[in-house]
Amino acid sequence: MNVSVEIEFDEPNAAYLEKVISPDNGNLISMDVSGNHVIVRISELKLSSLYNVIDDLIRDIEVGKKVESDL
């Protein structure tokens, strides 16, 4: 069974976040960024992989914030 997930959140450095996530998405993740608002869509995801993919996304966000703050 495959599922699709959409996550919306506000991130002050949304444009930078897009650069962090894009190389790691395996064409399963698409992002729309408008100002500080981010919409992440994950498609064709196996239900058994849902937790891992969302966990990876959260880690990418954390890494992006860490790198941004170190610049």
C-alpha cells in the first residue's frame, strides 16, 4: 500500500531548507516555498516507510538549521 503525505509549516529560512532537502529526496519529495511558508509533499510512499521518511525529513530540517546558524 502506498500513501501520500503533505506537511505544512513556517520556517524563516525556507529557501535554504529547500536546498538542503532537494538532493536527498529521491524524487519522492516535492516542496513549495512561499516566503516563510513551506509545503512538503511526499508521494508514492510505502506505508511501512512512513515513519523513516518523516524522521529523515525532520533530521534534514535540523541539519539545515544547524548549518545556517554556523554560517
